[in-house]
Amino acid sequence: MVNQLEDARSRLFRAAETLVEDTWTCQHSEEHAVLGLDTETTGTDTETDRIVTISLVLVSASRGLLWEATWLVNPGVEIPEAATAVHGITTQQAATDGTSTDVALDGVLSLLYAAEHHRMLTQLPIVVFNAPFDLGLLDAESRRHCGLGWEMPQRGRILDPLVLDKHLDPYRKGKRILTAQAEHYGIELVDAHSSAADAAASCAVALRQLRNMRLATLTPVQLHERQITWAAAQRSSFAGWLRRQGRPKDAAEVLSRGWPL
């Protein structure tokens, strides 16, 4: 496992050396690069469900996927058939070939901290589609296995294509899930619902969104701070709709949520 982590770090650093330095001070969006993170899980409850796979990627606006690392995890519980139908991973496969959750979490954090200290990767944003779900799950898993919440160095530079899309195009009809957004922004999503493919597609969507003039001049930190406000407004709007449908408890639950956690 140590050798696998070292290999992933070496591959990440080799990919980083192909980037343009200070890409986020550059006015040309085609030079932007982002990190990305995605998980596949046993279900949709961030407090009780478990990670089955987790992937990190590095994506360039001009050259696409440059690097990826994926962990198959033994969640220690049965993977429901409904979850297997989504991501294709069975309980037996995870138990036989998967690593432990704590080893996977440590590997992910090791690479994220390594990226933060590399001259070409430091200050890059990290793309997490529907960030409260993945980060909420990682926080719960980290508390369960490590006794501490999830603290990644990029926590103040998160890009969430779901929040950005609703801000840029609030009245567009139809679904906002990743497959729908990939189609809307002209991104090819092959092998949907594998964490590596979804992470790469999320990055590609975010990079397309950043071409919009309302976002193009903002730094990763500024984008993160704006998304806190935009996500709150989006929750408020949805809660208002729920109240009008006679669902005040659901509205209150929506308003209790935060972003990115």
C-alpha cells in the first residue's frame, strides 16, 4: 500500500510539472487546472452510509485528465443491491480486494497535503460535485475511523458545479445531476458512477462554468466565499417552494443544511 501511495504521489508530481505556473493568476481560462474528488457509497445518508470507492483527479482545461488515484474500500458492511446497481461494486468484491477505510482516508489526505506543498499545485481549487454529500460522508467516516473530522488543506477553495450551475442558470428546466450537467456543457462522461470518471467529469464541467464572465475573474478563495452565499440563497428558494407545497418540516430541514458542510 505504501508503494501504491508513493507511486500515486510520483505520478501526481510528474503531471504537475506539465502545468502552467500560477495558472489561477492567468487570464486565460484554458490554462486553468483543478483537483477533483468523488466517492461511491453504500447509500445516500452521510451519517450512516459508507465509502466504497474514493478518487482524486487532476484535470487541465486544455488537456483533460492528467492524473487519477482511486481506492477501493471494504466498508465493513453489506453493500445494498441498489447501490451495487449504481456503481457495480459488490460486497464480495469490496471485501476481497478493498483496503480499509482508515488507510484510504489517510492516502487521500496524504496526497492532498502533498499537492498543497507542490509549487505547481498549491492553491489549486478542488472540485466536489454536491459537496455537502461527499464531504459530509468523508467527515462522518473520518470521525468514525480516526476520531477526528475531515480536514483537507483545500477546504477553503472548493468548487461545486451544482451550486455554480444553479447560480449561472437558475431558471433552466430539467435535472441538475452530473450526467445532465455533463450533457448540458458538452462534456463526455464515460463510465458514469465510477468515482474516477465522475470526478473527472465534475472538473470538466466546473472548468466550462468558469469561462462565464461572471466567474472568470474570481480567485478560488473568492469563488468559495461566493458559493457559501449562493448556496444559502438556493436553499432558501427551495425551502420557500416546500412551504408552499405544505411541507414545513422538509423546508426546515433544507434550511438547516450548510455548504460545503
